[in-house]
Amino acid sequence: MGLMELIWTGVGLSMDAFAVAICQGLCMPQLRVRQGLLVAVFFGGFQALMPFLGWLLGSQFADKIQSFDHWIAFILLLMIGLNMLREAFGTEDEGGDSCATGALLHRLWKLLLLAIATSIDALAVGVTFAFLDVRIEPAVALIGVITFVISFGGVVVGNFFGARYKKGAEIVGGVILVLLGVKILLDHLGIL
């Protein structure tokens, strides 16, 4: 997996965090840079941690399934991307209750849960990294930085524009992950 694929993977994975960060920005009567950075650190940190954990799990048995690893990568990315698209076109608003209110500990706990929830799909991507023999340290660092920047941008966008871009962000993220899965499959089948 090359640098551009890793960048697009990072962008695709960060779209859930971006959508929730928009909602966090909506909760701020005025933009608070420190709070925006805290949201970005949580989301970026977990978006980097989860692929690493997935890679650790996947690397334990990657050598046994290399003959069909591209199918696993395709199916996982397809499922993640389609799930993001389903959520984007669904009626429920997952980020609507994500406004941080109450005591600091309560706000941090909610932020932790949101960071975990938005990075679960990155765990599966980490498993595919093991199958594809991706160098994990630069991959997770790049994903974490991309998510950090995009999440902080989400707080700013949410504070400035409102929630109208949430659905579009989830659609773009889902499409990117589906297309990446198709590309991996076609590359390994020798079609591309």
C-alpha cells in the first residue's frame, strides 16, 4: 500500500470523527481552540491506536492466509464503507447527543466514548494492514495526524456552519473506503 492509499485511508477513516467533531463544534457558543484541540487529540489518538491494535491481531495469522488476504481486505473495507453510507442515509443522528456538558470528568468520559466509537472501523483496517504487510508505524502516525487535523477542522466547521455537512462527510468517507477496497482487490487480482 503506497503513500496515497494510506492518505486516502486516513481521510476515509476520519470522516466519522469529522462528523462527530462538527457536533462538538455546534455545542460551543463560540470557538474554543483548547476544547477543539482536545477533541482532535482524542479522535486522532484513537484513530491511530485502533489500526495498531488491529495490526497486532492480524499479524498473528497473516502468513497463514496470504493467498486470500486481498479478499479479506476488500470485504472489510466494503463493509466499513457501506456501513458509513448506511449511517449517512439513515434517520438517526448519532452525534446529536454528543455535546459535552456537565463536569470535566463527565465531558472527558463522553469524549473518550465518542473517540472509541468513531475509531472502531479503524481496528478492521489495521487487520487488513497486517494482511497487506503495511509498515504499521508510519501508517498509524499518518492516520492519527490526518484525523487530528480533520477533527479540529470539524470543530471549526461545526461552530461556524452548523450540522449541514455531517451527512456529506459520512458519504465521502464511505465512498472512499469502498473504492479503496475495490482497488486493493483489483490490484491483487492483476486487473489494475
